[in-house]
Amino acid sequence: MKLSRLWQPGHPLFWQMVVFNLLSSGCAWALRSLPLNGAGQALFVALALGNVAFGLLAAYKLMQPADTAS
């Protein structure tokens, strides 16, 4: 697998991966900077982990070779 396959700005999955990674960064910032109670922390942790999982899934799908079989 080549990491260069991740850079595909014409593919919508690329932009989904970017957005998921930005949202994860925003959740991490909120966890460190905002005074949250236990429920707020749990919500942001769940959102951050979900964003990481979906971002990794998008990256995995981008790195797969294109199916050219007809």
C-alpha cells in the first residue's frame, strides 16, 4: 500500500477523512480546554473516538486499489 493514495482531493471520501480528523482535533481541544462535567466529557470522548474510527475507515478505503474489473 502506498501512502500517496491518501491524497485524492477529487474524491469525496478524502474530504470526509479530513473533516473527521478536524472534528477529532476539535473534540480533543474541548476536552482539554473547557470545564466539562462527567456527562460532557463522556460525550466528547465518544465523539472523538467515533471520528477517529470513521477517519481511519475512510483512509483505509482510500488506500485500497481501485476495482477495475468489468
